[in-house]
Amino acid sequence: MHSTSVSRVRQLMTVQGYRGPVLLALLVLLVAAVPRATGIVAVGGAVVAVCLVALGALGCVAALVAAAMPVAAATALWRRRGRLRRPGNSVLAGCAVLAAAALLAFSLPAADWAMAFVALAGGAATVVLWFGWLFSDAPAAAVRPAGNWRWAVSPLLLAATAVLLHFQVPQQARFALARPALSSFAERAEHVAAGDGRLPQPSHLGTYPVDDVTAVGVRGFRFTVPGSGLLERTGFAYLPDGPPEDEVSYTHRSGPWYTWSDHEDL
């Protein structure tokens, strides 16, 4: 099974136009597999800043040209209308990967800013590269992709992602998938607490990476989710007796489960 997946990835890497989306998907998987990817936050922030500056510069130049020479600018744009090409498979695949990265970034108790920066930087880079390609000599010799539906894919993906994030669907879905494992661990933790034993320290619970499982009160506990949050530690807490009065802030999630944050610098 593993060898089959690797061979499929290699085949995609040899197809022209798919290298970018495949490499982007591998980067997303890397960030997901390394929760403490703080270095990627800095790199992603720098890339986003550079892309925004580039877009701003291009916009200023276009605005100045249009203001100074409206007739000439309109004529130049009209002459270049033939360069417009429907988004190809590589652009659509890249947009799908970026949408998945955005949903993953906001599926934890707090945002995974490393993944969010990957999504933002990737989106900005996709826009810049696509428009740069359109105004180069490449589209003249390129094959025009069939189907006007291609124009609607990226806006629909963006709208669907925005709606899902607004209603916190990724966060709720990930918690629902992990709920059986969390409940099973909570039962074991209560038995351990009743016997005055030490709480287990698993590396994962369901769909979440886990760090620093700590007892709270008589029957409760909380754990940190690495990669969740930027300047604070956050995670989940199992509090059947309700949240205690301490320095940690708790937000009710479902039943005896809460999310928590200590608002401390990393």
C-alpha cells in the first residue's frame, strides 16, 4: 500500500503542471506532521509580506498607468484579452490544496498559524504566478483548457472555505472524530486518579497530537495540543466537576469537555 502511494506521487511529479500542487501538498503534510513548526511561521510571514508588497507594487503601477494614459491603458488591456486562459488543472489542484490547508489550520482549539501562513502565502503566490504566466509569452503556445466551469471553481472553493471557517465546521468535525478516543482516555484517567496513579502521557489522542497531560481537581485533567495557538498554550480539558478557579481560562466545548488557554508566551 505504501509503495503504491509513493509510486503514484512519483507519477504525478513527472506530469507537467502537477509538480507545484504535489510539492505544496507535501509541504502541508510536513506542517501537519510537525506541530511545532514555528520556523515555518517566520518563513511564511516573510513570503506573505513579499507577495503583498509585490501585488501592491503591481497595483500601484497599473493605477498610475491607467490614470495617466486611460486610453492607452484600455487599448493595451483590450489587446491582451486573447492571453486569458481558463485555469488549468495545476491551478485548480493548488487551490484545492490551499483550501484544505486553511481548513486544517483552524481545526485545532486555537489556530495553527504555521498552516495558516502556508495557506496565505500559497494563495498569494498562486495569484502572482498565474497572472505572471498570463502576461508572459507562454499562453500563446499553451493549450486552452476546455470547460467554462473552470472559472467558477476557485471562487466556489474560496466561498465554501469561508463559510466552513465562519461556522467552525473544521474544529467541530475534528473534535467529533476524536471524541471516542478522548472519551476512552478519560475513563482510563478516572480509574488512574481513583487509584492515586500517574496519568498516562500519550503522544496522540484521536486526531490530536498530545503533550503534557496534567491532573485538574480530583477526576479531571487537561492536555496541550502542540501547534495550537501562537503566543499561548492551548488544548482540551476533561472537567466532570466543572472548571476550577485557577490561572487558566476555560471555554465549554461539549459535555465535560472544555478548551483551555493560559495566554503565556511560547
